[in-house]
Amino acid sequence: MKLGMGLGYSPAKLTIPMDDILAAEKAGFDSVWAAESYGSDAVSVAAYVLASTSKIKAGTAIMQMQARTPTMVAMTAMSLNALSGNRFLLGIGPSGPQVVEGWYGQAYGKPLTRTKEYISVIKQVIAREGPLEHDGELYQFPYRGEGSSGLGKAS
């Protein structure tokens, strides 16, 4: 069995219970999870925890997909994982219409399609087996849709 600790999220004033996290690390907890909603973001909190600890893993529960492109999430995950000695855990999700439409100002529609495409793109970026190419309903890499300059380059 693995033990994890949820941090919740800080809507107005960010607080990170480092004494509790360090005690959990000392007690052998496997992970600590940072959330996000209408305030602090999960990535900054997870990065701070990883930089302030040496053994416990830190993850995002969840990184909201509409707030970031899938390529940005992949780059963030790879960077945090490399900088922490493979202690970063990536958690993503579609959030809900209240947050997506009310906080991010985007349409919520098609969360399952978004999640499937998002994960496909993340896997390609992390694998780095060739240029990023994805021609989905919601995401296209390189982008060729309305307003495209036509100069996008798969890398």
C-alpha cells in the first residue's frame, strides 16, 4: 500500500503546509498532491514541494486541461520530473463547466474527446520518436485551421 497526502487548493491566499509534508516524507508517504481551481495553480505548488523535499513524490490533482496546451503540460511534466529525480506525478483532467467557462472563459464541450486527444499529444511529446503530428477534432499539430499562417513546423 502507498500513502498519499492531498493538499487541496488555495483560492485566495496560497498556503503550503510544509511541516506536514516533511512529516509525511519522514513517515514514508509516497506522494503529495496539489490541486487547482479558482486560485493557486497545482504546478507551482508541486514544484515548490519537490524543491523542498528529497524523497516524496509530488503530483498535480489535477492540472486543468483548458488552462494549458497539451504540449505545455508535457514540457512542464518532463522538466519537473528531470529536476526532481523522477519524483513528479502528472495528473490532468477536464475540470468542470463552472471553472472552465467561468474562470478560463472557454467552452467546456466534449471533455472525453479533449482528454483522449490531450493524452495522445502528451505521449507523443514525451516519447520524442518523431515530429509532433496530431490531426484531431480539438487539437491539430501543426495547426492548419482558421487564422493559421501556414508556417507551423512539426518538431
